[in-house]
Amino acid sequence: MENILTPLIEQRADPHIYRHTDGYYYFVASVPEYDRIELRRAPTIAGLADAEKVTVWRKPDTGPYSELVWAPELHFNQGAWYVYFAAAPSREIKYKLFQHRMYAISTAAANPLEGEWEFKGQIDTGIDTFCLDATTFTHKDQLYYVWAQKDNAIEGNSNIYIAPMKTPWQLGGEPVMLSKPEFDWEIRGFWVNEGPSILKKNGKIFLSYSASATDENYAMGLLWADENADVLDPKSWTKAKEPVLQTCFEHKVYGPGHNSFTVADDGETVMLVYHARTYTEIIGDPLWNPDRHTYVKPLKWDEQGMPVFGKPSIA
């Protein structure tokens, strides 16, 4: 039982850690109450565990984004900070889905924990369906938006899409679908592709994502494209047929997923950030179970330059 990781931060799902040019690590995640966006920062990854928590935005009592604030991500795009998140008008389920849409807030402050945050509104993809889990990345001077969304013509809860951005809060092109639930391990409990995250390394662009229900069936998949390929062409992307990270029953770490990537203090070692549970017997609706914890571990690489995720419980 050596090397079993303990959580970095307990009761924080959908974790996102970003290391900025100021040398600080910034952390944001879903809070169990789903009612606010909370940031913290520290000069080390380990320091995030006990860092001060600052609420920078709280949901209104009513309106289209007044419930279930999910999966915020903090990005520094084109000279300002942005948090991308999903929220719903109510807890009502329609057509077997929640009613989330995606939104953004922004601040130009050097330290986002001290900034005045402006609500930038909904990020409209041109498709008026359930959507969530937005991330962004810049490649060859173009900002891209990657997210999960329902297509009413495709079986399941959500697929993975990409589009170029005109501004950090507006799309500049049509959504392109890169992945949909199709393999057995992607359709356990629910048909889901969600939680995309981008990593550029070794001449490739890697896109990790999560699949299946958010219990012990939750697992991570991987797409990749050559860095010189057209990222808006689905044919540029290869999809792994097997999960790259999944439940480790041996060490009792269940449903790893909704990851992000950051870099270690050395500025080179890629760190995998993800959430997982430590038990499977969830009483009541898993949505309200707070015990998805944030874990961090170094990513390894094979001789072909591909990431090796290993097991969630082993560093």
C-alpha cells in the first residue's frame, strides 16, 4: 500500500490548477453547494491545500444562471482573467438532462482574488442545448474553446466540441464535434463525453476528457492531434479506444476524472489534476455527495512521447 496518494484538497470536484507567469498556482473547482466561484492561490501546489479561499462570484437567487454552478475553470486570455463555468435556471431535469448553459466572468486585476469581476454573459455556441465544462487554449496565436454539449440527434448526454474564439467570451466559428460516447467504457450509467482539458507537449496536442456516470464508472479518455494539423478538422484527431485512467479497486480510489493539467515547481514536469471518490456506497443522489476530492500526481511518458496516466492511486 505504498505510494497511495491522499487528496490534495478534500470535497472539491472538477479541479482546475493553473500556474501563472507571476509564479503562483491558482485553484478553482466545483464547491459542494454549487452556489459560488471560489479561488485560492499559493506559490506551490501543496500550498493550495491550506490557502485562503476567496469567493469572487456568487449565483443570483433567480434567473437563467441561478442554480448548480458547475466546473469553473480559470484562464488568463489576452491580458485578462476569465472564469468559464456552467449554471442552470433551476434543478429541474427536462428531456433527461439538466438545463445548463455556459457563462464567463472576467477581471483585469493582476491578482484575480482581489479583482472586481464583470459578468460577461452566456457563451453562445449556436446550439441551444445542455452544455458545460468549457476550457480554452491558444495555438498558433488563435484562441480556441473546447466544451461538452448535447446534440439532440446523437444518443447520450454530451459530446466534445471545439471552436475558434473571436474574443475570450465569444465564439468566432461553428462548433466542430471531436468525440462522442461510443465505447463500452464511455456509456456506463450515462452516455457521456465531458470535462475536456488540453495539454501541448512532444509535438502533439492532447485532449483528455471524462466519460460515463460520475460514480465508480467515471473514467478518462484521450484524443490527440499533431501540432501542425488543423485542430478544427475532426480527421486530425486520433481517439484512444481504451480509457487512460479509471477506478483502482485495489487501492480504493473510484471514478477518477474531470481533470486538468498543470506544471510542477520545476517548470517542466506535467502534473495531472483530477477528482476521485474513496468509497462507492453513495447514499441518495450522487449529485449532492460532497466527497469527490482533488488529487494531483506527475504524468509519465512513453518512448513515443505519449502520456502514461497509470493508476489514480499511485504517484
